[in-house]
Amino acid sequence: MNCELLAVGTELLMGEIVNTDAQIIARGLNEHGFNVYWQTVVGDNPQRLREAVETAKRRADVLVTTGGLGPTADDLTKETVAAVFGRPLEMDPVQLARLKERMGPAMTPNNEKQAMLPRGCTVLVNDWGTAPGCAFEQDGCHVIMLPGPPRECAPMFRERALPYLETLCGGVIGSRYVKIFGVGESSMETLVKPLMDSLSGVTMAPYAKEGECELRITARAETRPAALALCDPVVEQVRAILGNRVYGVDVSSLEEVVVRGLQQRHMTIAFAESCTGGLLAKRLTDVSGASQVFGYGCVTYWNEAKTGLLGVQPETIRQHTEVSAECAIEMARGVRRLSGADIGVSTTGYAGPTGGTEENPVGTVYIGLSWPGGETVLRPDRRYMRTREQVRRSAASHAFDLVRREVLGL
Amino acid sequence: MNCELLAVGTELLMGEIVNTDAQIIARGLNEHGFNVYWQTVVGDNPQRLREAVETAKRRADVLVTTGGLGPTADDLTKETVAAVFGRPLEMDPVQLARLKERMGPAMTPNNEKQAMLPRGCTVLVNDWGTAPGCAFEQDGCHVIMLPGPPRECAPMFRERALPYLETLCGGVIGSRYVKIFGVGESSMETLVKPLMDSLSGVTMAPYAKEGECELRITARAETRPAALALCDPVVEQVRAILGNRVYGVDVSSLEEVVVRGLQQRHMTIAFAESCTGGLLAKRLTDVSGASQVFGYGCVTYWNEAKTGLLGVQPETIRQHTEVSAECAIEMARGVRRLSGADIGVSTTGYAGPTGGTEENPVGTVYIGLSWPGGETVLRPDRRYMRTREQVRRSAASHAFDLVRREVLGL
């Protein structure tokens, strides 16, 4: 089925916000076997909104609108869609009662407008905000209207719109997300291409994001568990091809894998950061529950902090500079000693835009690791590092990946 | 003039990436007095692309396309636009030579396609990638084609497309960006509304983003300095209204203001972080040049790190818990002593989603400050804090703001 997304909102048109709703919905529709052919953005303008709805009615099997369901006079989506499809709006008493209960004394007369819905529609109950969504079919076009704020739109799409759409096409979709670090997108695609081409009944789609890759593996079946059971053998085939560059399945991040792995093993970790400047600690503590495995981090930007706080030998820095394998190892050892943690991890390098030497240009980073199983230093490939942000992010990701592989054996 | 943005790319349509180009261009056009009425996304499909271009030709004064200028067979934008507007593509020898020089031995025959441009167009030279952009006017419609990758599209729009468009409307635009912290968007709008309504020849637009606000003040004049000279008195009026909630003009962030302020005063800063878990150090070291003012940071997530590393008294934690004004002050003092920095800043709180007490629920944060001018503790308002990420970001922003106001007097 051919889908069109229509986002309604002057704040999008003026560039005040970015249209993340469109990405979330487009990706979700594609994963469920719907083709998205058009995305359009219009402002809170009745004529242009009407033109956009009429165009979509003519060319799409499914029209998904976002935004314009709120209480103010600017919010025109339901009125316009209802007019184009010839369905009068009617007060829904259940939604009105719900609104009144939710809003309490903040309920004003214009808020009642949110409970006006097209006659005969399926109500998409909004547990994440005030404006309900709705869905109906007319003249061969399925219309779904969702609220605009992303923290409402994303769950409304996932929990309300997708189940509605699944009833249209028989069966449900199940997906596994294979997360990959340490191989570029094009190399990964080359490696998995033969498998991808050999699949039937299961699809595989690659994505690249912030120095990592992801493979989405999707199948359709009568039930979600049955669909996932079709995906799982393909996940194992991907693991066989990519080895431990696969860092997890259906997990959110490298740092989450590290936190969960350390929790299971009752191990603790400490950081001594120079070039990453706190990013390792920040990313680890983004994971709820990090406090079980992480108690100490040091940001030692200056050499006197490396020597004074971590016990790096001044002679090491004199002989090798602070951006060296030798300094990285002494930092990792030092923070382990200081904190009593099982694992010490360090970073030292040139994040740029200035600094660096001929031998160690901007982008060079050494990552040190010290743990009961031994010590090691990693110097990641510095190609493709364009900005300070990229250098720092890549260094932090490599540090987490080193812990995952060397210490956790994952 | 009425503008339409047309993004071409299947990866956008499938939701693999978000359309940040549209936001950057829409905002830039609006700031320069152009009205954006439509944004459309189509895939690399010749029929639908042609339909979109024909529609835009009919209804827009300015059509800006992004994407589809590359070397592969999928890249169809120039071919389709040229066909709709009846302008043949011709090889541009200057751009071909430039391409050959830029690509060297990586130059393949299909790359030559990138130097094919519509007859009589203005070439928009691409210093950020291989595919040149172009602009022309025909039948009352101005067409501008830009490459899709955001790191090329953004500078191409700013440095090439905007100057071209400015020639169309006489005069140039100058804008000042007033950055504001410590007041919500709606309160700020209420405060500046009388000034906003009284302006003529100068426009003022509010934006809200990640716990901060911004006012863009814009004027048009013969030259950029003349336009800015019209803005500057309005900037002063805003300062008079909002006081030191204005943390800077034309600056990027609170942490940048802090780094520059410390550099000027030859002062140094150190961090003792609990709930922010490295975010203070990370944000400060996002600013290039931070190493001049920052040498030491400690992430003391556990109480034994607070006592052992920073010298917080165990009795203080027993009596007041680790989330208390007393603990925050001892942490700030401790890291100042440990590092020898002029300023010590600490954070301790409940970032959530679990933890907290009745008296200090999730979202409660204490920020400690110790410096030669004295000591202080801040407990920011915890309302509006919904997620762990918001609590941590807000705590870090409040810490930088405290340093700015108390120490730097900015």
C-alpha cells in the first residue's frame, strides 16, 4: 500500500523544529511493508492544507497526518480532512469525559474541540497527551490522524496506528535489530550481501549512524513471536558472518551492553579521561543503573593532573609525550589503583581542531585498559575523523567496545 | 516571495535519516524574509520527482531542491528539473577540471555527470564536497539546487544560495541572536511582547530549545553592518528587560561563555560531579580551547569516592545524605583543593528514573560553588523535569549559569 505523510504546522515550515515525526513514521511504515512515496509539510493555512489533503486523497492508499489536533483556532487538520472526505465532525462523549478528567480545572471551552471526531471513525486513544487521534477508511483511502508533539506522536504511532494498519494487511511484523561496531557501512553491506540476496520471507535492511551500523531483520507472520522466530535464524547467520563486531541484538548502545555485562559479572569500572573530557563517564551514566558498576571517574586534561592524581610518571610523559601508549596504560593503571575498581580505562589523544604532531596528528587517540586479566592499548584508525566531536565520540565508542571484547568476552 | 523546498532521496522517504536540511533552509529563508509555504520529500523516482517539480513550478516563486546531484544513476534531480524547465544540461569545463583535481585517481567516468549543469545557470561552487549546485530563473520561478548531505548542504545554503537570493530582493539581512537562560519561553514572550509589538523595520522572533530560549533580531539594509546597526539598539532594549538572564549575543552556548570568560580572567575551574556523571566536563571540553581553563574533573558517583577523593566528611553524608547542600559545598571545596583550581563546582542529585526521597524527589539537584569570592549552593526548580536526560542537562546548564553570574559577573 502506498502511503503519504502530511505534517501540519507553521513551526515546521519556518524551520523552528525538525520533522522527526516523519522519520519515525516513515521508518515504521517501511518496516511493516508499507511504501512511503510522499512526505509533505504545510502550515496552519486552510487553503494549502486542503490542497494537500485533496492531493493525497487522489494518490495515496494511506494518508497519515501529524499535528493540528490541538484546541486552538490554528488547529485545522480534523476540520479540513473531514471536509475533504465529507465526514462531519461529531462530539465523542467518551473522549470528552476523558479530556475533562485529564485536564481538571484547566479545561476551557476551546479544549472541547479536541473531542470532536469524524463520524464513524476509530478513535486512537491518546495516553500521552490530550488530543485523541483517529482513523477511518473512505473511497479506498485510509486516513490516520496523529498529534504533532513527538513525545505523543511516536507512541501514538507505535501503539495505536501500527496495530490499526496491521489489521489491513493480515498478520503482524516482527523485527530484530542487530547492532554492529568496528566495520564501515559499505564493508558490512558487502559482507552480508550474499545472505541478504538469499533471503525469502525475511527482509534485511542496513542503517549507518554515528560511527556504528545496524541491520534490521524483519518478517511477517500470524503472531509477533512467530515473526520473530523467522528472524532469529537470520540473526545467527549475521553473527556467523560478522563475528563479534555484532555487539548486541535489540539493545540501545555499546554503553548499555557494557553496563549490563558488568552488572552480571559483579565487576566495577573506572575512567581516566583526557581527550574524551568526561564523555566516557557521561555516556556510561546515561544508562540507568550505571551506579551499580561505576563509582569513580577522573578527567585529567592537564599533565599535572595525570601525574598528580593518577600517578603517571613524569618521565613517561617527557619520553613519549602525553599522547602515547605508555601514558595511556599508566593512566588506566592509575585510576584502577585510585578507585579500587576491577577495570581501569583511559583515553589520551588530540581531539582537534588544533594540536597534534607529525607522528600523531589530530584524531590520534590511545585507549588504555587495565584489569585483572591483563593490560592493553588500542589506537583506533583515525581516518574518517573530521571534527572534534567525531574524534571524541569515536574514542569513547572504541573504549566501550574494547571493554566489551577484552573483559566481558561479548 | 513564496518558497517551496523539495528534498529528493529514498533514504529520507524511508525514514533512514531525518530531514535536517529542510529545517536549516526553512529557518534561513524565513530569517531573510522569504515565506516557505511547502516542503515536500520524494524518492529517487523519475515520475514522482517530475510531478513534484511541475507542481512547484506552478505555485512557487523560489524552488530549493536538496539531494540527487551525485554521480550515480539514482541521482536525477538536475535531469528532471532541466527537463521540466526546458533547459538542456551541458558539461561545464571549469567544474569538470575542478572535479578531476579534487578526486584525483578516484575519478571515474560516472563522476563526470556531476559537472553537467543547466544551460545558462549560475554555478554554486561546492567547497565542501564534489557535486556543484546551481541556480537559474525561468518563467518567474527561481530554482536553486543544493547537494543533500547536511555537511555540504548547510554551508552551500549559507555561503552560496543566500547571497544569490539576496540579490533578488535588494539589500541584505543582518541578525543578532540573543541567548537566554533562566526563564521559560512563555514568560520570556510575555516580558518582551510590548517591545516586539512596538518594533518597525526590525523583527524579533523567539525560539525555545533544550531548556534555553533565543531571540532572533533581524533587520534589512544596504549592507550587513548597516543591518546589524539597526538590530543593536533592540538588543540593548532586550537586555534592559531580561537583565542577566541574557547570557550572550551571537554565542553558541553557556559553556562557551564560561570558557571565554575564564580565559579572559586567567582563571581555572574544576568539577566534582555526581548526578551529572561527567556531563559538565564533557560540555566544557566540547569548546575548543577549554584546556586553557580546565585541567581536572572528578566523577564521584559513589559516597566513598566523595569522601575518599574529595574529602567530604562521612558525618555530613550520614547527617544530610549525599543529596544535600552540605555535601554539594564540601564536594566543590574538595575538588578545588585537590586540583588547585580557582573555582570548584559540584553537582549531586537524583537524576532518576528511580531513587529520590519524599523531601528530595527525582529531579532534585544541588549545585555547589567554591571560589575566592565565597561559596554558594543552588537548588534549581525541579518542575518540568521529565526524564533522566532533562534532569542532567538542566543541572549542567544551571551550573554553568551559576559560574557565569556569580564568578564572571556576566
